[in-house]
Amino acid sequence: MTSNRLLPWTPPYVAYFTLRLARITLKRLQSRWANVSKASILVTGGAGYIGSNTVQLLSLQGYDVTVVDNLSRGYRHNVDPDRLHEIDLAETQTLADLLKKRAIDAVIHFAAYIAVGESMKVPEAYFSNNVVGSLSLLTAMLLAGVKKIVFSSTAAVYGMPLQIPIKESAPYAPVSPYGESKVMVEKMLGWFDQIHALRSVSLRYFNASGADPAGHIGEEHEPETHLIPLIFRAIETGIPVTIFGTDYETADGTCIRDYIHVNDLAQAHILAVESLFAGGASGAYNVGTGVGYSVLEVIRAAEQITGKKIPFDIRPRREGDPPTLVADPTLLRSTFGWTSHYDLRDIVSTAWNFELKRKLARV
Ligand SMILES: NC(=O)c1ccc[n+]([C@@H]2O[C@H](COP(=O)([O-])OP(=O)(O)OC[C@H]3O[C@@H](n4cnc5c(N)ncnc54)[C@H](O)[C@@H]3O)[C@@H](O)[C@H]2O)c1
């Protein structure tokens, strides 16, 4: 269970998290492996942050994984070179040929541009890459006869929600081209389900965070817009991390978000794809913990875990930032038996471990 009280940080964390990951994976393998035949899965955006973590977990669980990524925002070092195919989503026929050649059973589709702020400056890039790119992928899937997809959607489809925690029944109300691009793909998937029997699960993530517990894969977005890596940059550079708004109607005045560990997120994808293999229907699900933390709480947690003072400055609210975004993950839990295994302390600890390893590698 996630707790609001953060225990003091005690090493050696690498061994602790590796052991925990091994135990979680073993339990999952024991409970599910007997029913799952080894399937062949294509992961788009598999060189990116969430995609590469999911590729790692899929491989651990025995899946045959092929990665497509154009490396526009991801990293070669995140993927085993034997798996990686440097292809752009726009290359419909090349994708169709690969789907056939690798006898792909299902696709997990992460590839997209992801920065809300950037989408407010260059919406055309977001509609082209995220929407037209996804349409190209879906067309390739039809050409190759692949009829199952798990799609990376986002809490941004809800915009400024009226009710917290947010249920999947909340209306679409995106406030950025990024959020709108995800709504458009979800809607396309609805039509492809109805007309082509192409089954899909859209997973609407809340704040993906944390790193692979072994410290190999973590957040490396450029430009970085996510709070936890920005906190670590503030530690490294001494340049304060910015808090946008301390006058929200929350306990400490700062925004509250639902932080979900990248491995819990990755596991949700595996459960979703397995549901499609079992003949499950199309649907959309929130992926969050159901527990929110304020910006200041995350900063305090990072101070405890790193033992460093985090410099921050305060600026006015940003337009379009809702005070609170917390998922109601009931549907995901009841449909797929999903549960989160990592709390905020684990998230910050694994991210810090990754950061330290990255720093060492640079020396
Ligand atoms: N990170 C989050 O907190 C978060 C929250 C909600 C939803 N999501 C969604 O999750 C997915 C993955 O996010 P991430 O944080 O791993 O991002 P990321 O930028 O690390 O990974 C995206 C990957 O897609 C690749 N890519 C982009 N356009 C491509 C194209 N046209 N052809 C081939 N490859 C392409 C990039 O090179 C990159 O490797 C995205 O769809 C994003 O919208 C992320």
C-alpha cells in the first residue's frame, strides 16, 4: 500500500529492489505463465522511457519482442540491437512487411511525441506524428492481418476534470493538441474495432515515473518536463526547480498528481495484451495508483531519499494545469487483476538510483 509517510532512506537499495522485482516477476510467472503461450509482440517507441521498460518486462516474461523506433526521442542504448528496427510510423508498407515477417500477434503502441507545452507551439507536429502516425500503423496492421493493439493514452484526455478521482466515464475534454491527439487515436480505435474487428485496449496513464530497479533504464526526455528528473537536475546544477502555483485549493497549495511507477505501468500493458489474447473486448482504462502527492510532497520525498536540499522557486500557475489529477483505477484492477507494487518512495529511490548510475557512466 502506498503510504503518505516516507521512511528514511536506507541502502543498499539496488539489492533490495532487484530482489523485490525478482519476487514480483516470479509470482506473476507462477500465476499466469501456464496459460500463456509465447506470443510475438511488436512494440513501437520501444527505445523510449516506458516502451523500453515494457520491452524488458515482456522479455522477462517470455514474449518474443520486436521493437520499432525512429530514435527521434528515444535511445539506442535502451534496446537490444537485435530487436531494434529503425522505422518511422509513417512507413506503412515497411511496417506491414515487418509485422508479417516477424509473425506478430499483437502491437503495443508507445511511439508518439509527448510534451504538452511543445504541442501548444507546434500542434501540426503532434497531429502528424501521433494521429497520422497511428493511422499508418493501424493500416499496416490491417494489411498484415494483426488485430490486437494496446495503445498509450493519457490522463490528458480528461483536461480539467470535474470529479476526482477520475473515472473512465469522465468526458473527453483535452486542453492541448497533445491530449487531443490521443483522443483522436482512441476514437479511431473505436471505429477500427467496429468496422475491422481490430481489438484495442487504451491505457490512460497518469504520471509515469521511477526507473528500472536495476538502474539501467530511466527517464531521459529532452527537453525534460517531468518533476522528478527536474528535481535531480536541480540537485546537480543548483538551478532551482520551478513550482508553478502555490495557491491551489490543495493542502499545501501546490498541484497534486498520481505518480505511477514505470514497471507497474509496464505490467498493465502485459495484462492488457493478455486480455486481448484471451478474446477480451476493446476498452479504455486509467492506469494510476489512486493516491495523489503534491509537488511539495515529492520534493520533500526527494530530499529524504537523496539526503540533499532541493532548491526551488515559485512562479504563477500555468494555464491549463488542473489542481488535482488522481486516477480511479478500479476498472483496471477489477478487469485485469492489476495492482501497483511501488509507492512514491520506491519511485523516487529507483529514479535516483538511475540518476546516480547515469552520472557514474558519464565520468
Ligand atoms: N511519460 C509519461 O508520463 C506519459 C504519460 C501519459 C502517456 N504517455 C504516453 O506514453 C508513450 C511513451 O511515452 P515515453 O515517456 O516513453 O516517451 P519517450 O519520448 O521516451 O518515447 C517515445 C518513443 O517513440 C519514438 N517515436 C516517436 N515518434 C515516432 C515515430 N514517428 N516513429 C517511430 N518511433 C517514434 C521516440 O523515438 C521514442 O523512443 C507516449 O505515447 C506518451 O504519449 C506518457
